[in-house]
Amino acid sequence: MKRRVAVLGATGIVGQRFVQLLADHPWFELELLMASERSAGRKYVEAVHWVLEKPMPKKVYDMQLYPIDLNMLGKERIDIVFTALPSDAAKELEPQIAKKGIVVVSNASSMRLEPDIPLLNPEVNADHVEIIEVQRRVRGWSGAIAKVPNCTTAIVSLTLKPLLDEFGIGKVVVSTMQALSGAGLTGVPSMFILDNLIPYIEGEEDKVETESRKILGFVKGNAIEFNNSVDVTASCHRVMVLEGHTAAVFVELKKKVSIDEVAKAMEEFRGNKIRGLDLPTAPPKPIVVRKEVDRPQPRLDRMEGNGMSVVVGRIREDRVLNGVKYVVLGHNTIRGAAGNGVLIAELLVKKGYA
Amino acid sequence: MKRRVAVLGATGIVGQRFVQLLADHPWFELELLMASERSAGRKYVEAVHWVLEKPMPKKVYDMQLYPIDLNMLGKERIDIVFTALPSDAAKELEPQIAKKGIVVVSNASSMRLEPDIPLLNPEVNADHVEIIEVQRRVRGWSGAIAKVPNCTTAIVSLTLKPLLDEFGIGKVVVSTMQALSGAGLTGVPSMFILDNLIPYIEGEEDKVETESRKILGFVKGNAIEFNNSVDVTASCHRVMVLEGHTAAVFVELKKKVSIDEVAKAMEEFRGNKIRGLDLPTAPPKPIVVRKEVDRPQPRLDRMEGNGMSVVVGRIREDRVLNGVKYVVLGHNTIRGAAGNGVLIAELLVKKGYA
Amino acid sequence: MKRRVAVLGATGIVGQRFVQLLADHPWFELELLMASERSAGRKYVEAVHWVLEKPMPKKVYDMQLYPIDLNMLGKERIDIVFTALPSDAAKELEPQIAKKGIVVVSNASSMRLEPDIPLLNPEVNADHVEIIEVQRRVRGWSGAIAKVPNCTTAIVSLTLKPLLDEFGIGKVVVSTMQALSGAGLTGVPSMFILDNLIPYIEGEEDKVETESRKILGFVKGNAIEFNNSVDVTASCHRVMVLEGHTAAVFVELKKKVSIDEVAKAMEEFRGNKIRGLDLPTAPPKPIVVRKEVDRPQPRLDRMEGNGMSVVVGRIREDRVLNGVKYVVLGHNTIRGAAGNGVLIAELLVKKGYA
Amino acid sequence: MKRRVAVLGATGIVGQRFVQLLADHPWFELELLMASERSAGRKYVEAVHWVLEKPMPKKVYDMQLYPIDLNMLGKERIDIVFTALPSDAAKELEPQIAKKGIVVVSNASSMRLEPDIPLLNPEVNADHVEIIEVQRRVRGWSGAIAKVPNCTTAIVSLTLKPLLDEFGIGKVVVSTMQALSGAGLTGVPSMFILDNLIPYIEGEEDKVETESRKILGFVKGNAIEFNNSVDVTASCHRVMVLEGHTAAVFVELKKKVSIDEVAKAMEEFRGNKIRGLDLPTAPPKPIVVRKEVDRPQPRLDRMEGNGMSVVVGRIREDRVLNGVKYVVLGHNTIRGAAGNGVLIAELLVKKGYA
């Protein structure tokens, strides 16, 4: 029996991705779309400025857009809510929805660092879901909140996981080239970015540095504990690319290994934590390694694994950090946002939390 | 009395910059333009696909383009040759020109690492010019060869110099976002880069890692010795920007200092080595530090100091490398190529080598 | 039984589209790929710089690329050859292939205007195929040559056809904004087009003005006669768009009609000439009319009908030409090249010519 | 003695151009900057997101931004007000300023078509200034309002004038490719325009069609009469170019003339109406004709005549309209807005109206 789902913030770019991925989902039935007052009351096809590479699914054309109203979100009607809300609104609304017995899968940055809120990148830390038991007990919720990590962090941490497991890692330096879609539909005016780049994304570096340590951490008693052996510094930059975040990553490895061993560890990584669960949105290979000297490239590689795989290239020795350096690319609104959200929801269903 | 100068490889993008900067130079008279067989025999205005932001100087319109012919390059006619040739051609031709008694200021990568060839970023290492004495003695030249460093290296090393002098530096991680012009006029097809980036530039990372150590090195006896305390690792990427290379730089500092002290060291850096020489192309401030959170930006900042200053922003503490991280931008075909070449030539004149 | 097909010029952008469209075609089996000497001898996956929005079909990865060799093109091996060759090579080779009994569907501009060579935009002039009888008789061929029209002409003429049939047309003014892919993989250097446009495409205006009259013409005896009542003037420009040619079209109409009647004529146009033939590549609606004020847009609309529909918007009265003006967009390498070529081949099969 | 001037709407893109052009003007002293409430109270350097190709003039850094307050605009303090306000605000405020005895040069579209308001493109219709006598008499103003035409109209009408005068013109078809800056600093989100174009600009086509006839009209008694022999139809499109509007223009000529005669008429056009007035902002040649097949191009040609010349290329015969077709490019925020505004103010000073 399909879970009935709602999308809150359905008109923005992450909302559009949620709608695209949920319109024909085998486990989920898209029941309800909510958005800001400005759009509410109109049909989806009329209210949204659709910008995705494939046309809007016909079946959502005539869905009504409702204003965000907690009264419409009852357990009898909705099982899972996907949110693509601004952080402030999310902070206020999401706990109330969880209290009503609904499971919230949220793309907002609020509460991401709280010790009883799982911050999930399923191939990396699917086992963190069990903290929901604590969350429910402590907060008195029958629903739950699970968080989608920051887009860049989701992409980079996927590649750090096999390195951490196989060789141990220490210092990590990350320098990003991030897509326009990360700033939302209208976030970057064309006059500001054409023939240009913007070397600043508010809050992003801090998220990469902090969230990585939570995702790579462990459940201990009533909390998720950060992995403080992972020591990340980031510099984040916006470039003129529609979709796909690219990061140059320099990693100190605790063991002396060859480039081939690193490539192998990444290529063979399947995310043991979700192996065998047959989650529909899980890509066959979370990390695809390319050998060409000039890959990954956003326009050519972002749709790998339907946008759920990250693509790694240019793995080379790094004498300075005593480890390796490489380039990783991931689709920021799929792997880094809505796609990861849907994968998390699938995990929650499979594990009996939703 | 003005020095008579020639430009070899005058039709490419670096050649165009040389022509632009030399057309009205107070110390140099542009006498001769040479280019490949394909362009030779035509007027400059007809042969060149001029792409610079200002129109071609009227006075070069009708200059004849000659094929590259050493017989035309005699001491009686030309004092200084600026070359923007491919590396292979440069390797063969430049020593022959130097032998004829002409001073060669070369943008080609050949010979950059030879111990008696100065690799000059004047504000950083103007004192290296003295190695020309060795060069002349050993090679039996009456002319000389001085090399312009790789564009990225010139830009980044300018910012490393005050840090090295004031605080001492160790590990350096550099991740670049480089302009299209760095690949030459037709180097990057638009179908390859629109809505995309290319995470590879042939040979670039190696140049940044190696040339930095020579530029920051010292003359010792008959050779320029590399500064091996500087330990650079680089990842280089091409983005859709016309001009201006941006680099995220992470630097280990040997002393514990505040962000303000770092900013001050950069801002007050004047390149002691050329101070007081009154070189016409030297910018008032080699490093301009901006306080805004979102600067430097290529389109807005690349013309700072007529393209000869680099612009630094976002200086922040780096706990991971025990030092600082910052973003630096420089004009790759001015500061990183032709502009630096002209500045080097001015230095050579002032010091009596040309 | 599937027809066995070859693609000549398989590595360029039109060649890539042919390969993409033929890899899983219900009627055609891709048997042979040929390209220039430079690529020949390598596997397709290694030789081609694939730039299409979807990854290269796995089944062509290991296909061998052969040099262009007429000896390999025998009737016993290949039924249909699709060519994406430069005009000069096409002019020489295509008649020889047709002579061998093979049907050639050619994207090259050579021979497009010859009276016994059909220039096909199937929804518009499928009946022109019958001229192949004349072609075979006169030229002594057992094969045949059919030509794909110029990309812009294919797109614009599709919209002119219903206007011509329903209302009669006279003067037509066409001003285009054409995609980079129209110039081939490496045709437009990024330094020439970023923050720019190029108001010239060699030969294009003449093709639009002349080919339109042939496509809208009629078979008369042994020749296709041009429709000289259609009087087209064009101005063609290149803009920074990857795929999709947009044209502003101003048309004099012989009858006074309303905007709604014009929209209806376009929307209801089904290309009677191929109706009921069930050609797999024919789109359900050759012309899709949109009502929004700001459509069509290349990135959002080019894949309409899998790239085989053109999208028309902004139909409005034109008092100056006594008719209408509108904007039309079509996918230049699908509807305007390879897709149209495949549709033509399907037509030839259905009509018994291949 | 210099006129004291103010800029209203000083932070937008046209406002920035006004500030740039007025900062060092020989006849004008920039006294006062006003902007919306949001920016007011701050220094110019802090409030504005400066995007022009040259850095902000140092002398305006510390100018205070005031909210728009009519009380501050007194004859004793300000002689001329340049406005870059939204149309609604302009409609309300400008007449009140004119009433106070101040001369208003306005870039807003309000009132452009009123019979006693001159719509000036000085080289074309400087003589229309005399209607200010009527305006003052009828409206009881001691100041005045003069309007800057729509950007596209200013650019195109400059080329139509010599054709009209020398050969007579009839039907005119205009298809534009307009720069992002025309939509203001933040008007076009990058997600909407990258790898795309937008075939619609609100109100633009109507302005081109109507304003052209007023600019090419004549003063007759108490009104400026439209030139109804000029019959313009336009289609307007936004492309990914920072600055510079390009238009393909097709013109019916009343006389049969050669291409060379047309080129000559344009090249020799000096705008008789302002010849000999020595207005500082008037370019030496209002129209520059280029012979290369692929010019004009926005990035290469927009700064011709410091952005005040338009550049025409590709003049060719047009058999369909019985005339010529050509491509024209002009700098939309200089020739098409602020630059034209400054030129108009210079004209008003010279003619004794300001």
C-alpha cells in the first residue's frame, strides 16, 4: 500500500524536483502540494515557473496549490511530508507536523545538528535512523523528523566514507564550484554572474565543515556523536552552471596507499548500510569513478545514476597532505536535495518508521 | 631614448595584450610584429581576431605582420623581444635571439626551471635578475632570456610572498577557477563549456607547484635555488569567465597570527624589490584587500591596478591547516602574462640589462 | 525485417544525434559507423567527444569506427546510409553510394536544390518522394538520395505550411537566434561568444530563402518546382544557447484572419502527407502552440515531441506586413537534422523506396 | 559655470551609468543622489551593487544617498534632475519637479508620447526641444521635462534617420536581441536565461513601433506630430549578453539605391541638428559602419564612441521589402539610456533651456 505524501514549498527548485521524483514513485502517492500564500489557490501548472530539463509531469498539472496550513496535515490523510521550506519556517512548522504523527523528511537546515535528529546520507549512515526511537521518546512525537544534509556535504561525504573506512582520514580541504540552482530559482541575478563567479555562499562552508562530522559520526546512547577525527576546511564558490556541484577535495590518509587502491575503494563502495534493502531511488553505484583526465564535468555527468550517483575523477597522489586529491561532482538538487530526501523516505518506510 | 621592441606571436590573446600595452608605452617603441605563416604578410588589423575589452589601438592597424624570421631580429634594429610563442617554438628560437644580443622576455613555459634563467614576478623576486650575469657568462650570450611565470603562479605567489616574509609558510593548498582566455583565443569550444566547467588544465598544476618554489627562492652562487619550505598542492579548473583567474588558497602559517595581521601584511606589501624604481607598469598596490564577503569577483575586480594588482578577499582563519584561507583573483593575461612581461622588461631596463 | 543502416560522419554533433536516435530504433539496425581518418580505427566510446544531454547508449560503446571507404558500403551489407558529412565530401561520395543501390539520407547541403532530388520535411512535402522515380530513371541509380533541409528552414517551413494552405502567404521576414550546436562541436570558440552574439552564419540566409521555396513547392513532371509565391528574406544570428534555433517570423497573409484562426491552423496541422503512416519518429503534433507570453524558450521547449515538434508562441497581428508575427523554436540537431533524417528514412521505407 | 545636477534612482543600472558619466562631466556638477528608502541613508559605495566594467569613480564613494524627497529639490540647489525611476513614480514626481523650475531629463516611459514633451535622440530630432516653449506655457512650468526614448528605439531610429532623409522609408521590420542590463540589475534570474533566451520583453515592441514615429516626426504648432509614413513592426527578445542591444532591421526604401549608397548615407550622417554645438557627449560619428561579414558584435563593438555610437554591419539588399536589411548594435544603458540623457541635458543647456 502506497504512502500518501505531501510536498511543502512545492514551487521552488527543490520543490519541483520533489514533485518530479514523486509523480511516478512506486511507493509514494503525491496527495498534496503546499506553497507560499502568493502561489496558493492556483493550479500547479499555472503557479510554477518550471525549469527542469524534462517537462512537468502531466499528472501534476491540475493539482491545487494550498497555502501552508497545519490543519490540512492530519495523520488520516498524509503519511510523509517532504519539506523544501526556508529554514525559519521549517524550524517552527516541522516539529508541529512530527507531533501530529507524520514523518517529516526535511531539506531545511534548521535542527540538522541536534543530537536526536538523524542527518542522513543513506549509503553512508543509514544506521543513524535508529535515533528516531530516542527522538520520539524524548520529544513525545508519534511522527518524526529526518534531515537531508546540505547539498555539498552530501556529495563530498559520500566519497569520504570509503576512504575513512578503508584507510582512515585526517585533514580534508574542500574547494567547491557550485551550481546556480543551489541558490534557488531566482537567487542569482544573471547580471551578477555572467562572465563572472561569486566566491561566497552564505553559511555553506560552515555546513560542510560541521555536517560532515555528524554524517560520518555514530549513534552512541541517546545521541549521534560527531566524528571529530575528520577535520574539514572548505571554501565555497558559485559558478555559471545550472545544476551540479563540483568540489576539488584534498584528503590526508592515515595509511600509505596507491591511487589504484583509492579508486577501487570508491568504485566498490555500495553503501553497506542500505545494501539489500532494494530502495527504488538508490543508484546501482553511489560513486562512479572515471579515468579520463578531464572528468567529471557537470553538464555531461550530473545525470549519472539518474542524478543519484556522484562522479569522481582525477584521483591523484597528494604529497602535501600525505594522501590523495580528486574532483567530485554531484547533482545538487537530486543527490544533494530532493533525490536524497526521497531515498531517506524509502529507508524510513523499509525500516518501519514511516 | 626608447627601446625598440618586437612581439613574436602577436595575434594570439597574449600577443594582443602585449600589443595593447606596448602601443603607447613611455619607454618602448613597438617596431615589429611577427606571427605564424598563416597571418604573416597581412596588416595587423586584418589578420587578428581582436577580442580585448578596448578597441585595437589605431596606431597598430597598419603594422605589417611578418613571419618569424631570425634574420629580421638584429641588435641594430631591436632591443627587446617579447614572445608569446608555443613552448616548442620558444625553446628553439629564444636562445638564438639571446645570442644575437637581444633581450628576450618570454611568456613560454620552456626553460622556466633552468637555474640561470630568472623567472620573474618583480614585486616578489626582482633581485633574481642578477642571475643574468651568470646566464651570459655561462651561455656566452650578449642578450638574455627572462621568463614570465605561469599565470596562476604569478597571481598566487604574489600573495604568498608577504605571508612568507612576515609569518613563514608551510603547506599550501590551491584550487583554481581559471578563465577561458588562458587557453588561448580558440582553445575552449563553447559547446564544451556552456553550462559546464572543465576540471583539468594540462600541465597547470605541476607549474603552480614547481614554479612557486623557484619564484620564492633565492640566488645562490651560479643558480636560483628553490625554496623547498614552500609546499604547494594544486587542483586547476576551467570555468566560464572571459578573463581573470580566481584561486582559493589555504596556507599553513608558521606563526599564530590574527586575520587582521594577515590582511595588513598583504595590504602593506609593496614589493620592496622594485620600490622606488618607478616602473611605469607597476601598480600602486600589488595586492588590494577587499572586506566585502563576496569579493573578489572576476568581472568586477580584474581591472584593479589596470589589471596588474591582484585582489584578495575572504581572509579567514583556517584551523585545519593552522593558518589562513583566502580567495585571490588576478588578471591572467595582464598580471599573469603580458603585463608582467612588460613590467619585467621595465625592470631589466632600469637595472641595465636591456 | 529491420533495415541495416550506416552513419557516415558519426563523431560530429549531427553524427552523435544519428547514433542516439538509431541505437534503439524499431525499424533500423545500426551496423556501421564511419568517420574521418583521424577517428577511424578506434572504438566509438574512445573516439567521440559525446556532448548530448543523455549518456551515450551502451550498445554503441564498442562499435568500431571505420574510415570512409566506399568498398565497405555494399547492398549486401547496408540498406540505408545516413550522412553527416561536409558538403564537399558529400557531393563526391553520395552519388556513388546511390549508384551501388543504397538509399542515402543526407544532411549535407550539396545537391539540395537539384530538381530530381527530394528535399524533405515529411509533414510538409512527403509527396515529393515520388521524384525518386525520376531520379533513378535519369541517373541510372538503383539506390537514391534524399536530402534533409537546412535546420532553420526545416523549422520555419513547418509553420509556414498550414498558413500557406489555409490562408495563402506572401512576404515572409525571418530573423533567427541560432544555437551553438549548429556550428558543430568545435565551431564557435567560447572566447568569441561569451557575453556576445555573432550576427552572421555563412550561407544560412540564402538557404532559408531558397530551400523554403523548394520545400513548399510541387512535383511537376520530371522536377520539383519551387513555390515562388513564397517570398522569404532572412537575417541569421548565433547566440549562446546549446541547442534549439529560435526564429521571429513575420508573414504576410493573403486572407484577413484572426490570431485565433492562425493558432488553430497551426495546432491542428498534422502533416496530412504522412498521416496514418505511423512513422515511429513522427511527433504527435508537429507544431505545439503555447499561450504564455514568454514562450517558446530553447532550454524549456526544445525537447517537445522528443525534439521533433516545433513550438510556436506569441502569435500576434502584424499590421505592417498585413498578416501575423510569431516566434518559433525547434531543436536544430533533431528536428533540424538527424531526427528529420530518420523520419525521412522511415517515410522511404513505408513508401517502398528503401 | 557648471550646472548642479541630481540623479534620482541612482543605485540601479541606469542610475549607475548616470553617476559614471556625470562624475567628471565638464558642464555638470553631481550634487545629489537619491534612491529608494531601502538604500537611503547610506553612502553610495555601501548601498550600490556596482556592476559596470570600470570601477566606481572614487569621488562618489562617500556621497550620501537620500530618499526621494521633493523638498530637497529646490531651484536654489539643483538645476537639472536626471531620473532613472520606475514609470509610476516618475509619472507622479516629474511634473512636480518641473513645476519647481528644475529641468528634468527622464529615462522613464511615462509621458513619452504626450505632444508637448520632447522625446529626444539629439542627432535625429534636436529641433524638437523647442516644444518646451509650448510645454512651459501650457503647463505653467518654469522648469521642463525632456524624455529619453526607449533604448531599442533610440538605437534603431538613429539608423532610420539618414535612410528617411536620403531615400524615404516605408515598412520597417525590427527583430531584437537585447541585453540583460535592459531588465535592470536583478531583472533576469540566471536560472531563467543560461543556455536559453526569452522571446518577450514587456511593452518593448509597442514602444519601438510608436516612439520611432514620434522621434522621426516634426514640431507642428503646439505639438510634435508623429511621422506616420514610418511603419514599424517589432519582435523583441532577451539574450545572454551583459550590455548592448542588437537589432536585425529590414527597411523598405522609397528609392532604388545601392548598398554602397546606403552605407555612405549612414557613415556620413552626423546629426545635422546638433552639428557645431560641440556637445561633450556627442560621438564623432553617431553611426559607425563596419564592412566585416560578422560585425557588429555586442562585446566587441558596444563601446564604440564611448558607447554613444551605434555600429551597423551586414548591409545587404532586401528584395522582399524592396529595400535593405542590416544589423545594428548600440549600448543600451549608454546610447539607449544614461548617455543619451546626458547628451539631451547638454543640448538643453546649449539651447538655453537649462
